[in-house]
Amino acid sequence: MQRMIENLKEAISEGGVIAFTGAGVSAESGIPTYRGKDGFWTKYDPSKYASIEYFNLDPSYYWSFFKDTRAPLIHDARPNPGHVALAEMEKAGYLDAVITQNIDGLHQAGGSKQVIELHGSTRRFYCVDCNKKYSLQEAEGALDVNLPPRCNKCEGIIRPDVVFFGEMLPPGLLEKAFTLAKSASVIITVGSTLIVYPASHVPAVAKQAGARLAIVNDEPTPLDDIADWTLYGNAGEILPQLI
Ligand code: NAD
Ligand code: ZN
């Protein structure tokens, strides 16, 4: 492992690095991954709160979930040494961007500037009818008055700026991620099962275009066979060693 880390550090020192992150990078900040075995996800059914079809049918289900479980997490979670290490790598000029599947905003909180949020963010909201934007604080204020919260301009339902299952990724964002992937020298994937398409395609595209692939995860992934480095363990412990 130490040898692999030294070898990867050498590759990073040549620059042109991008990171691709999933729920695992935030696990040490106390945000459960989908695959976590604790009871967190059992009270609310992800096939309901994460689905656009169900949101349109009954938005109060999502907002009850948000109020009970998501909001406290967002307020309490702090970036961990893994997020901070990626931010430092960017500040030092080696890392060009973080492409993330996460919706928690912790990369930005940890100091990263170039962050592509493929699945949006649960810190931004908008009205489904007039598109008026709401901050987390404003959405929570509206949620105190109404369940589901309603727009103060047109009474429309307020929704999170996230990609629900059944929705397309924001236009242009995936293309931007692929463009970065195609020109990267090294791509480091962190805390992702690498199975949720189309986002999971990014590391494969980078590799095909000639990038070297590093995988940091606490369990094997389907791309381990084509990886140049596989570092098994906690992101918050491994990433700081790359600085
Ligand atoms: P996932 O939950 O499917 O997989 C996470 C991976 O990280 C697993 O392989 C797990 O073993 C590994 N892992 C867990 N803790 C780790 C640690 N400390 N260090 C290193 N690896 C660790 O997540 P995914 O691949 O991102 O895809 C699922 C979807 O879940 C994404 O679309 C994402 O938007 C969503 N999601 C986001 C959040 C968040 O924003 N924090 C949380 C849960 C799920
Ligand atoms: Zn409105």
C-alpha cells in the first residue's frame, strides 16, 4: 500500500489530476451511504423520496424525509480530512476539478472551488412553477409554514435542486465531466461503487482516453481490474497521505 501511495503521489505531482467522488467520501462526515447497514434509510423508502414520479404525486413525503433526516445531517456534517485533502491538492495546482455524485455540498465546505455536482445539491431549491430560487435557510423557513413548502411568489411547490431517479442530469454537466475526463492524466475515484450510470461512466471514459486510474474505496469495485492503483480503506485516511 505504501509503495502504491508513493507511486501515485509521483503521478499526481505531474498535474492534470481530476477526482470523481461518491457517497463514501462523506461517510466519515457522518452521512450514511446508500449501502450503509444502519437503520437510517429504513424509516423512509428511497424508492419514494428519491423518485421524481413519487415527488410529483406526494411532495410532502420528500419534505417529511428532508425535515426529519436530511436537514439535521446537512447542518451537522463537516468536511472530513478526505474532502480537505482534495481541496489542498487543488489549491496547490495539481487537481483541476472534483466531479461528484454527492449532493451534500461538503467538497465546497472543505475548500474545493472547481466542483461539478452531477446530481445537484440539497443546499439549493427552486419553485417548480416559476423557477424562483431558494436557499437552504429560505426553504426551511417555508417548510416551517407549509408541508410541502410553497413559493412566496406563486404558491408553487418548492423542490430541491437535485437529480431524482427518473430525471435527466442537468444538460451540459455530464458533457463537461466527460471533457475533463478525456484530458486528464490521472483520475482518482473516491468512495463510489462505480455502478450508478451514467455518472459512473466518467472514470471509464478517462481511462479509455489515456488517463491513469486510481481507485480509493473500502471495498472492491467493478473497475478495479482496469485500475492502475487500488487503495482499499477509508478515504479520510488515504487521501491526506497523497498530499
Ligand atoms: P454508494 O453508497 O453506492 O457507494 C459508496 C461506496 O463507498 C461503497 O463502495 C462503500 O463501500 C464505499 N465507502 C463507504 N465508506 C467509505 C469510506 N469511509 N472510505 C472509502 N470508501 C467508503 O454511493 P455512490 O457510488 O456515490 O452512488 C450512489 C448514489 O447515492 C449517488 O447517486 C449519490 O448521489 C447518492 N448519495 C449521495 C450521498 C451524499 O451526498 N453524501 C449520500 C448517499 C447517497
Ligand atoms: Zn413560484
